[in-house]
Amino acid sequence: MPRGKYVRRLKTILERVRKNVTLDPVTGCWLWQGSRFKSGGYGQMWGVGGKVKVKVHRALFIELHGPLRSDEFVCHRCDRPLCCNPDHLFKGSAAANAADMVAKGRQAVGGRNGNGRLTAVQVLAIRSDPRVGWRIAADYGVSQAAVSYIKIRRNWGWLEDDGAV
């Protein structure tokens, strides 16, 4: 080997992942201990060739199962962004990923929605308000359609009239 030159041993993604995870004995999750993407909190690592940072769980899934189409996602059964246990990962479409999120109750609804304007208390007040929709809408700074959807439970339908969330 020439002096002054570092020869890097190429390792598989799996070998690199196993060096940087801790095992959660309760869930079986392989929790990534390296750096993370700011958005979403997923583990990140340098991809093959070291030019681009990639999501750890996605890179490992591709290594074990082959390439993915651009419209395919790698989803978590355990719902932990730092988990990269291959047994917890599955391939899905955008629709399947969204359906999985809704089924597991991770969708931001009502007051947890960052774009929402109303609180649960306000919604309950709108439901019981006998005035016409446009007057209610003006008081709450929402559209008349929003008031109508609240009253027929198309929006905020999960909220019970007793205030239980």
C-alpha cells in the first residue's frame, strides 16, 4: 500500500447500519444513533459513493430487497422514524402510507392541525349556535362552508358533543 494513502474498506449498508444502532429489547426496533434529517427525524447516512445523504431505513431496504420506483415509499410497521430493523419495514405507495397514518391515528386533525383555525370548544359552540351560517362564520373568521361542514359533521365529525376528544 502506498504511503500516505488511506484505503477504505467498502462495507455494505447493513454492516454500516449495525454499527450505528441500539436494539430496543421491548419492541425489537433497531434505533439509529447517527445523524438525523431535521424534517421527520429519520436517520441519515452517506449513500453509496458518499455524495448524497440518504434515509437509513430506505437505503437498507433497497440493499436487501432491490431498487424502488420513485413513487414507492418505505414504511414503518412500528412508526418509529429512527427504526431501521428490516422486519419492521415494508414497501408501499403514497396512498398506502397515508392510509397507514390515518389507521394508526397519526394524522393531524382538529386542533393538532397546524393550519386549523378553530379549537374544539369553538366547534362545539358553532354546533349549538342557532344563528345563520354567514353570521357565525363572520364571528369566527371562517367561511360559511366551514360552518356548514361543522354543523353536518363533515369536518370535526370525530368530536363528540360532550367535548370528549
